[in-house]
Amino acid sequence: MPQIFGRSANTLARASLVGLLLMAGGLIGLLMVLGRSSYVTRAQEFVEQPIQFSHLHHVGDDGIDCRYCHTSVETSSFAGIPPTKTCMNCHSQIWSSAPILEPVRASFREDRPLRWIRVHDLPDFVYFNHSIHLKKGMGCETCHGRVDEMPLMRQENSLLMEWCLDCHRAPEQFVRPRSEVFTMGYRPQVPQSVIGPQLVEEYGIQSLTSCSTCHR
Amino acid sequence: MAVPQKPVEGQLLEGGVPAGRAAPAVIAPGHTFESVTDKISGIVLTKRTPIGWFIGFAVAFAFLMLLNLTIGHLLMTGIGIWGNNVPVGWAFDIINFVWWIGIGHAGTLISAILLLFRQQWRTSINRFAEAMTLFAVACAAMFPLLHTGRPWLAAYWLLPYPNTMGLWPQFRSPLIWDVFAVTTYFTVSLLFWFTGLVPDLATLRDRAQSRAAKVIFGVLSLGWRGSARHWQNYEVAYLLLAGISTPLVLSVHSVVSFDFAVSVLPGWHATIFPPYFVAGAIYSGFAMVMTLAVPLRKFYGLEDFITMRHIHNMTKVMLVTGMIVAYGYGQEAFFAWYSANPYEGYMMLNRMTGPYAPLYWSLIAINAGMIQLFWFRRVRDNVVLLFILSLFVNVGMWLERFIIIVTSLHRDFLPSSWDIYQPTRWDFAMFTGTIGLFLSLFFLFIRFLPAIAIFEMRTIVPEAKLQPEQRG
């Protein structure tokens, strides 16, 4: 009876076992990496806006406070997107005829809001509240990054649930004094390992990780 | 091939037992190594598939398509197509899961425990019983997955892996224990089944005529040449796998019973559940083996291999385990009274006299009453009757799960939440669909793989017994 398989079949069979394991492991690993990559989370991606508004210029160069535009951040779940009138407070006087600002003027003339594209878009089943985070000493920078260095707004972090939980499980690593909440480039004067637990104690911060904290 | 001879009534067999009273042999007399191999491999290697196979497969396949249709509708619409309602959040989805998982247990018991106890009669039925286990577990697994409504998300609900939510499944939940129990069970059963198949696959490879069959069986037989070293490794591996499988016979259905016993619902929160469920599993599993074995031996002429000895033994196992189950029913009723807990008492009263009472009394009639017929040798000798009774046992065990699940849920602690559960046509479509899947797989199995272990059968023919002068 002739042989069905050649001599290489044994090696092939063994190699395919190893290959199968590697492939399965690789595939699982790939899915884990892919799920956290900016390709999926859209982190670090510049978003095309109706006007290429520069936080670098307005915050970094001009030193305008966050709350000048995002007025409701301390009192509401939503930080607030400024109406065109807020832009026109200055831009009716300076750069009042710059071509790049034509959409702003058009919006003001026609009483039609600018359609900004949301950069930090949490899923609809997540209830996030800005005001409580500020009250408990979470800086803007902690989540949004160095906005004063961003010529165009981008999502600094992954916004994955594990990222939220990193802080909810260990708030002492990220908390800062309330007076420093709006500071960009904040450095604690005493080490975070010392000031963190103190502030957690002082502000009565709880490590809230029950499902219904965010998913109601 | 030698014509097998039947022992004559009144003739004295070895040991002076009259042939009429002795237990029938595990293989009909007159078989040789060659006749065994010819017969079993012939079923697979034949060029002419029996017409009955096509008819049976077509029917099973039609139900499989019904399953596909149901799953499609379920995924598009949601589990609202089922009859589940607010107090009865679990119904057919868990009833059928428990039923199928239970059926699988006979395969493992036959292959592992009977092997360790050196029960020769397991040899003829272990292969297809193990296949039955695998197919039953596959059917069972569909229900918990599909009852999530979005099975593609079930990976992170069920499996612990470092997901992007920074969450683990709830390890204190018996549902997660279930995932581990069932996946372990399936993996070990698959390995056990495949390991046992390897020498037979090599036989088929050597006997196959077509090139395709040679290559496929050749790849699957993993280069088996039947050398002494191969046999040595095989025996060690098979025994080890039997050792690993043995605790699974007890553990898997114990864990399934924890789904109920760990909760605090009247009728579920009972310490008797694990042993009672395991006995029920083996009972229903043997009924399914019987349901499959009777037509299999009839249509493929395998009466020489699956003899009356096997039929008798399976009936006796059903009788024993069925009696344990019946004892369980008695204990449930006793403790409902003895606990003096009004909720437990009401649960039992509701089972016996409530809206589902006809189902309760049917299951009692089958699982406690009807099985008493198995005491009689005349019943054990009547294969057609046993086939019908085994179907009844399958129904009875399904009703048991229905009663346990639905009666405890539909009368909640607060009468304001009471409701009646009624399955919809989609519930039945899904259930019969999984039966279609099970039978389709089984039809494919008996057509393309040896349904009886050839090499193991060869160890029980008289030829295999060494004569004194041959021992040297």
C-alpha cells in the first residue's frame, strides 16, 4: 500500500499544533490591543470643526479662563458650549473682518448657531456630571489634557470604562486642590502620595464604583 | 464471516447457568476480529447510503432550519418573542439547557466511570453515547447564549478576560460557575471522544477506497500505526482522560443545580438539589441512549453488538437513577411540610393543585410510576416497548425541569406579581429546532464515523482471549 502522506507530514502536523496555539493567542491579543487602540477609541484625533478654533491661542496665549466660555461647568452636568455671542464679545472688535471668522459672523447675523462637532462623546447610557467632578477637586486637565497646548481640540484619553475606573477606584492619585482645578500644567507642591489622601479625606471623596453610579 | 449462533434454550452455559436465565453476552457468539471490523467500518465506508438515512436526515435537517429561522428572528426582534414574563424571567431557555446538559451525562458516565469499573458492556455503546454527549452539550449551550438576546456581547458577560471596561464577571454567581463547568465538560468530552476515535480512524484510513477519504481519515488518525508504543501511549492517555472525566459526571450537573439551589426561592433553595439533579441527568441520559440505540441497532443490524445485555443494563441504570429521582420528589414534598415555612408549603401545594398540576402529576406518573415497569424482565426484553418508555422518560424529565422552574417563579412572594407563564410558538420552535440540530449531527456522525468502537469490540470477541498454550 503506498503512503498517503510524505515524510514532512509529521513535522507539519506538529507545527500546525503550535501554529494553532499561536494563532489563537495572537488573535485574542490582537483584539485586546485593537480595542484599546486610538483607531477604535478615536483618542488623539483632530476633529474637523466648522471653524478651526484654537484652544492653544485662546487659553495658552491669551490666558482666558475655561469658565469664560464653558459657563455651566461648575453647576451643571454639561460644561456648556458658548453661544456665538460669546465669540462676538471680542471678535466684534478684534479680527472683526478676518476671513477665517466669517462663519461666526454669519451665525451672528443670521441668528443661527454654529454646529460644533462633539469631541468627547460618551455613550448615551453613561451619566456623567461635570459639576461634581470639579467640586471634588478633579482638574479639567486630568481628563482633557493640556488644552492650552492644543491648536485643535482632540480627545486626550480613551474614554474607555477601564479609564474611568482607574480614577474611581483610586481617586487619591488624581485629586488636586479645588483652587487648582482650572490650572493647566498643575504640579503638586507636596508629593501626590501625601496630598492625595489628605484631599480625599477633606473633600469626602468616595470611591464610587457601583454600576448605578454612572449607569442609571 | 461466520454465522453467529444463538444459545439454545435449556442448554447449559459455562458455569452451569441455564442459557435462558443467564445474562445475554456483550457480543453475540461467532464473531471474529475480521467480522467486527467489516461490519462496523462497512457502515461508514459503504458507497450506498441507506435511503432511510436520507429520509431521517432530511427530517432532522428541516428542524435544524427551523432553529436557524428562530435564531434569526430572535436576534432581529429580541427575546420578547418568547413567553417569558416578569415573574417568570427564565423558562424554556433554562429548562431546555438543563434538559440537554442532563442528557449528556450518560455519555460521560458510560465512557469514564464504566471504563474505570471495567464494565465490558460499555464497549458497544460508549462511542455513540459520547457523541450524544457532545451534541447535547452543543444544543444546551445555545440556550444560555441566546437568552442573553445579544450573544456577541456574551463573551464579556461570561468569560473573565481583561476587557476594556476593567470589569470581571460576578464570580459569586452560579451562572459563571456554569460557564466553567460546561466549557470544561465539553472540552474534556471532546478530547475523550477524539482520543478514543484515533485507532478506529486509522482502520478507516487503511480500508478507505477513495483518495479523499484516505486523506481525511489519515489526517484525523494522527499518524496512528498501531505499534506497541502507540498502544501504550493511547492506554495511558485514555485512562487519564477517564480519570479527569469521572468527577465531571458529578460536578457539572451539581453546578447546574446551583443555579437554583443558591437562590432563595421556595422550591429551589434545597440541599438535595445536586445529587437529585445528577441522578436525574444520568436517568434522562440513559433514556436518550436507549432512544438512539434501539433504532440504530435495528436499522444497521447491530443486534450482535448492542445485545439484550446492553438493553437490560441500561434499563436497570434507568430504574436505579429514576428511583433516586422519585426519592427526590418525595423529599421535596416532605421538606415543604417539615420546614413549616408557609412559602415552601404553598409552593408544594401550588405544584400539586395549581395551574400546572397536570404537568406535575404527569411527571410523577412517569418518573415515579411508569419506571416501576422496568422491574419486570418481560418489559426489559421488549425492545419496542423500551423505546417508547424511553421517550416517555425524556418527556418526564423535561416536565420535571418545567415544573421546578416555572412553578417556583410564577408565584412570587408578593401575590401582586403573580402571573401565568405560557410558551409561545417560538419557544417550541427553538426547542424542536435544537432537537433537529442534535439529530442532524447524530445522523452525520453515524454516516461518517464508526458509531461503535471497532478496536474495543475486538477485545471482547472470543479470539482475543489468550489460550493457555499461546501464553508461552
